Amino acid sequence: FQINSKYSEELAQECLEWIKIVTGEPINTAGDMDNFFEVLKDGVLLCKLANALQPGSIKKVNESKMAFKCMENISGEQ
């Protein structure tokens, strides 16, 4: 509950808009908590962001929706 009370839809939207600009990915930039989670949950976009900021920093982006592959994207264990 405490985390939810500190959540800012405005900041989430700003973050997603920045990620969209940097990566060029056609993502939904709505700042609601459900969308923010949905856009980032598999780690693919985060890997693309890292590679946009520092090319080649993520060697393999797992596009699979299998949970352990998503965790590899998020944890950086590639």
C-alpha cells in the first residue's frame, strides 16, 4: 500500500515518454500503474533502452514471454 501511495502517474508518463523518444519504440505512454507495469514487465524495452544509451551493452535481448527469460532481461544476466 505504501508504494502505491507514492506512485506518480505523471512521473511514470514522463519516464515512458522519455523511453519512447530514446528507443523509438511505439509504446503506450499512459502513466497508470497497470500500463507502466505492462510496458516494462518483460524487460525487453529496458534492454533496448540500455542499448540505445550505450550500444552493445546488452548482447542478447530475450523476446520470449517465458518468466525466466524475462528475468534474464531484467537482471542483466545474459
